[in-house]
Amino acid sequence: MLISTLLFLPINQPLFAQMNINYSVIDGDSLKRDKKRYRLHGIDAPELKQLCWIDDQPWSCGEASRNYLMAMQGKEGMLCIKVDEDRYRREIVKCSVQTKDGIKDVGSIMVEEGYALAYRQYSKEYIEEEKRAKDNKRGIWKSKFMYPWEWRRKKK
């Protein structure tokens, strides 16, 4: 609770910019830096090779999700704080970015824009954002898709 409170306390913009780090974006919910892997808290994005379908045409929704996260990070980077560790020893992180509307939670944006789903198995945090994305047919919600966790299970 303290970490999430600290992450979204008002801080001045120059200080926030100094604390940001650029990561390699692996896919829509995974990052890497200095050989260390990170997973975004509470979201599950389509896998990089995953396809979705719009009007019976394949759409690389996994790549679209990764590209959206890369664009959101931009040159300015992200501020990420560890909240947990998963069974693969990846740090589970909550990240924030500077937007024109202020400092925003990356997970919230990814889900609200439809490039990731609320990962209910691990968190109930982004359910409202997912409902809005679905209602407004944003991102993957404009297509037919398989939930990322189901897609991974079928690929094993």
C-alpha cells in the first residue's frame, strides 16, 4: 500500500523526469533492463506472436500491444517500483509515465486503451478500465481475440 501511495504522490515534473528509466519493451506487459526481466503488475497483454481478427483478417495485436507500450515509454522512460516477485523471479512492477494530463499509471493506460486485460488472477485493480475499453471497443476489443492466458496454454 505504501509503495502504490508513493508512486502516485504529486511530485514536480523535473524530479519525476530525473527518476525515469528507459527499458527494453519485450511485449505489452514485460520489460527488460540490464539482463533483468520485469512484468507489469495486474495486467496481461496479448503475446508478441498472438493474432487477433478484424473482419476475418488477421491483426498482429501482440505487436500492437508492445508498440503501444514502447510509444508510451517514449524517450522519457518510466518510473517503475517493485511490488512483488513472480515464480520466474521477475520483479512485478507498477510503472508510471508523464502524460499531457500528468503522471499516469502505465497498467491503467494499457488496459483502458484496450492493449492489455485486467489480470484478475493476480489483481482486481484494472477491472473498471477493462470495462470501459470493452464498451468503447478500444484496442483488442475491436477484434475477436483469445485471452492471452488461454493463448499461452494452447501453445504449450
